[in-house]
Amino acid sequence: MRDIKVVVIDDSAFMRKMIFDILQSDEQIEVVATARNGLEGLKKIEKFSPNVVTLDVEMPKMDGIMTLTEIMSRHPLPVVMLASTSNEGTTDKTIQAMDRGAVDFIRKPSWANFFGY
């Protein structure tokens, strides 16, 4: 039985699919929706009432930090932040995210790491 409902928010279709597949492989987790940006993500959270959100830091329209702030003010719930390893300023954004209520911060694998190079 899938007890944990998750919304995945990431502007990369590849990352949304990868995160979806990883999470869905666990029998207790159901990805109930995915979103391409923070604005779309907020609508999906409202519609699907997830238990957890995964949230990309860098996105168009509304970045992860702004989206996190909105999530915590509207629907406080556990949010796991994801960021590329190559982005400068990731440490600052990690601190901002944790200060605003994120429960954890995960670095996305680089392409070289992903393919085992």
C-alpha cells in the first residue's frame, strides 16, 4: 500500500522522470503529480495534498526558494530541496532553504556521475 504521497517539482523533464521512477520504486511512495515550475507546483500541492514535496532550487517563473516560502505559508509540509552540483551559490541557497523550513537538501548527480564516468 502506498501511504506517502509526493509532488515532484523540477523544470527538467529528465529529472522529473528520474525522481518519479526512483520514488515510485518504493512500495510506500506514490508520486501523485509533477510540475515544471513553482507556480504549477503550488497548484498541484493544492489539488493533491501531498505528504512530501521534492523541489528544485533553480527554476523559471518562481524559483525553489520562493516556492518553498509559499509552501510553508500556505501548506506547511516536508520539502526536500534538490540542486545541481555545478551551480555557484548552492551553499547560500541551502542555508536559505533550511532557514525557510526545508527538511533536507540533496545535490543532483552530474551527468558524468550519473553515467559512471
